[in-house]
Amino acid sequence: MLFLFSITWGAVSGWWTPVCLLLGLLYAWLMYREPVELSKSMRYGLATLRAFAVFFIAFLPISPLVQSVTYQPQKPLVLIAQDNSSSIQTFKPAGFNAIQLVKTLASLKQQLGNDYEVREYHFNSNLSNGLTDSFTGKQTNIASVIKQLNEQFVNQNIGALVLATDGLYNQGADPQYEARNLKTSIYTIALGDPIPRRDLLIGNVNYNKTAFLGNDFVIEVLAEAYQSQGETLQISVAEDGRNVAFQNVAVNSNAYRKVIPVKVNADKKGIHRFTISIKPVKNELSVQNNTETIYIEVLDARQKVLLAYQSPHPDISVIKQTIERNKNYEVKAVQAANLNNIKLSDYGLVLLYQLPVTANTLLNDYLTKSKTPVWYIAGAQTNLAGFNTEQKAVQIASTRPDMQEVFALPVNNFSAFTLSDSTQNKIAHLPPLLAPFGNYGTSNTAATLFRQRIGNVSTDYPLLTFNEAEGRRTAVLTGEGLWRWQLAEYQTFGNHSALEELFSQSIQYLTANANRQRFRAYPARNVFDEGENVLLNAELYNDALELINTPDVNINLKNTTGKNYSFLFSREGKSYQLNANAIPVGEYSYTATTKIGKQPFTAHGQFSVRALNLENRQSTANHQLLNSLARQSGGQMLLPSQVNRLADLIRHNENIKTVVYDDKHYSDLIDVKWVFVLIVALLSTEWFLRKRASEI
């Protein structure tokens, strides 16, 4: 590190410098002009000390700026990211030694020496510190790893990224797009076996999560077969253990892929487990990817939602698409002018997008007389006076029609229903919505799911609030711009799961009273992933259909092996919640019980915890992707046997070098302490010399 300084000028002219020097010389001359009992050299020496002391004292009020420059060299960072997913070990080539690979990567720090700074990580769906040879990851997200490293070391001297992986990913976007944002060389270590081996597998299953009683529905199975030309794919579908469909498909190539539609009839109401299987063949590489399990709920009818709006807006199509991805719901979007042609009693929920109830007489009369739940969404077109009158959950006091950007801030003690942690985290990092500028207030009975964060300031202003009063449930979203959330979530995570879960859970809560069920117990989702916390909710209503949680609620979970798990629900707000933590993989049925006085209530249901087998769906390593990542960044792809060349390649890469950063700092001369030390030293020396010469 090198430190330099210089004096620069602010608003004061530098011509005052000779004036200050002249003043110091004049003062010294006046003081030592007369002959005294001192030698000539002593007089000149003392005059010089006095002249400089006066010069510095006169110079200080001018307050010039002292510029200090610090030069800080930064060694190039070499980041090592090692894939820890199970596919590395499951589909490894002959002779692959995982422990040796990790040791070789770890030795890179010593090989590069002190001229480089090496950081080591391993990853699957998330990035973690250090290297490992466990290879137990259930999912792989290469794009997320590149993004996290880029964000963690932003504006730092990243010299190279060493990426040791097989190129197979089952989460996130294409890594090539994210790699373009990382302005450094990427050296890929090509793990896994790129040579296709004999394997039959289910690549993907497309299906609707709900079907309607008595209807046929189609399950689309993407069947793949490698090095199996001449074999026959024997595909079977079992519903709750009962075979309901079977197909034979001839394999006519060694790289066979085909989407096979399987038609099934929805003959029984409820949630049903469907197991799709491909019969193994001789010498098959892996049979773990031959089976896939899905869950489909068979319903009597769809819940209808009316989406009424004042004028067209991009949010309208986003809301309609998001809600209808849950096949339990059917959405009718209608402009205010056409509401007279709608039979309002057909709808179990009315969603008003920046539309006052008074905009339509029929709508106003219907909502006044009925207990139909209503979801209000406010925005730039909202008449705030009418908005405050029509609902009591949220009141907005504003004196001007301005809008401001607000981010979603999750509320920890919200208890009306449960959103998964991943959904809350995703929504908290989505772009801002536009909310009316003003002061916000909520009623005592309202429960807020998301508050507003304005810039970096967390506020108590509600963004999404739910309320129940006089037998009607309402929701209020105080911002527009949901289309931003939809685009950003897909760009970042490659799906719309957070937005879908938010709308699905919100509508399920709002329409619960319409079902007239006094006691309900339901899981946050029908299918939980292995290792994920299992969350369940329960609601209990008295004779007046008011939500209460005075009695205890017990629940018993039972899996297919007969093992039982008993829990007691916790009280949250006016309802109940249960976090059963992570439970073993399997199919579970549950029975929840409670009492109001002597009247018993029982609720039944089922859910499942599925094993994560994403890593077994692809067996052939994608070295083409790794080569592309290396080439487009100026790096190189290496095989595990070539890792010892890595240090030399990095040393000879002219783009990887130490960078020197300069840090300039300005301060007033009067704030510099050494100037005062110098003045005191000059005056002290002069005084000592005069004292010694008996002039004082």
C-alpha cells in the first residue's frame, strides 16, 4: 500500500501563499533586525524558525485542501465452485476418484502462491463455503451459483472462476445467460460421463393438478431411452396402487425422446396419487429415474372468481393467468361497463381492480346484501375517498394524487394462513409496486401479510391486508404493478410459483366462509419436498360463523407403513397453525379433531412428502454446456485428469493480474494534526535556543 498527499485549493485563491510567506518573513525581520547578543548565524536560524511558524499560522485560516491518495493493490480472486450434487457420484465414469479431485482442487491455493487470493465453495441448489466430497445434493442450480458469486464479489478483482460440475442442472435458468454478467474467465472441470449409456427414464410429466369429477384428463409423459434401440417402453400408470393405464412404445433410436399422452378418468372425488413407471430393461444404468409420482385433486366443480376493473391494465391479465393456473378456480374478467350482463350470484369471490363498488348499481346492491368476499386492489386510478368508504380494513389519507414505489416486507406474526418461507423470501426481493402516496391506517380486526418498505425504510403501512367483519372476508392490496412481479420472478427463478402460491392461499382463505364448513384442517400444499417443513392450518367457526380458536385441535398423521405422528395445533391469531417440521418421505393421511362444547368436529385429508429424485433424471453429462461457458468467457474446459494444468493456465492468462485501486481523500489543512505539531515544534525550538542564549 502506497500513501501520498498534496495540497489543492478550494474556493480560496492560491495567491495567498506568497502573502503568508511574506508575512512570516516580515515578522521575523521585525523581531531580529536589531543587533542583539547573538551570532549572525544564530539570528538567521531563529529568524527562519519564526518565519516558518508565522507562515503556517497565517496559512491555516486560508484553509486549503490536503489531498491524500492511498494506492491499494488487490490480488486477483480465483473462485473455485465445486458441484456437490448426487449425480456426480451416481453417474460417474470409470476411474473417477472424488476424494482425489477435491484434494487436487484444494492444492490450487498452494500452487498459485501469494500472488492470488483463492476462495473455495461447493454448491447444489445453494452455495456453501469450502470443498466437499459428500456429493449428496438433491438439486442443482448452476445459474444461481454464478449470480451469487458475482453479487458477493461485485466491484472486486475476480480473476477466474473454476467451475467443477457435470453441466447438469434442474433448477434455475440457463447458466450461459448468467455467465455473461460475470466479466471474468471461467475454467470448467468437466465431471460426469458424457457418453450415453443404456438407460430408460421419465424426463418430465405434464399434468393439471386438478380435474373434475366424471371427466377424462390427460397426463403427458416425456419418455426417454438411450442406447436402447429395439427395446419396448412399457409404461404403466397406477392410481392409488390400482393400475388404470398401460402403453407399449417401440424405441427406434439410441437417443429416443417422445411425449406420450395417457388418458385417465376422474371417477372419484378427492386427492389421488398417480405413479407413472417404465419397466426396467437388462443392463440399465439406473432404475431410480424410471418412476415418477404425481398428485391430482378431483373436484365436483370450480370456484368462480369475478375480476372487475375500471380500465385495461397489464395487471388484469397477470391476475387472471395466475389464479387460473390453479385449476380449482375459474376467472371472469369484466370491465365495469359490462357488469350488467353478469350473474353476480354465480361467483364466490369478487376482485375489484381499482374499481369503486358504486361504479355499478347492480354490483353495489349485490355486495351490500350478500356476504360475498371482496378483494380490493388500489392504484393510480383509485378514488381514495370511495375506497375508504367501501371497506374498513385499510384507510388511506392523501392530499395529492402521487404514487410511490413500495417493496413487500413480510410480517412474521401473520396467522390467517401460511405462506412457505421460499415464497415470502422471493416476494420480498421482487421489484416495487406503485402505491398511493399518503398516510395509511388499518382496523383493529385486520391482519397484514405484507407491509410497505419504501427504499430502505421499513414502515407500518399495509401492502396486503386481510379482514373479517360482519360475516364477510375482505382483502386489500394497496399497490399496482403485479406484472413486474410476474416478469421478475420468472427471470430470476424460472417460474411463477411464489405469485401462484400467494393468490391461491389468499383466495382459499377469502372463500372459506362460502364453503360453510365449521371446521377445516388443510396442508399448506398437497405435496412437500423431502426435508421441507410440513405446514398445516386449521380454522374453527362458531354458530355465527365467527372464527374462534378457544378449543384445542389435535391431529394424527399416518403414513402407508402404519407409523403415526400426533400433534397439537398452536394458536395463531384467531386460527390454528402446525409446523410438523421435516417428516419421512411417504404418503400421509390425517385426522384432525376438536370440540365446541359437547359438539365434536372432525376433518380429514391427505398429503405426501416426496423424495427428490431430480438428480436421477439426467445421466449423460453436458460437457457441451461447459465448453461453451469456458469459450465465451476466455477460459478453457479441462477434464479431471488435467486439473494439474489449471495453475499454469491462470498464471499465463494476461487478463488475470493484480489491480491497483487509488483512494483519494480531501480534508481541510486546519484538520491535519501534524501541521499543529510542526508549528509547536518550530516555536519550541526557537524558544529553547533563545533561552539557552539567555535572550529570555
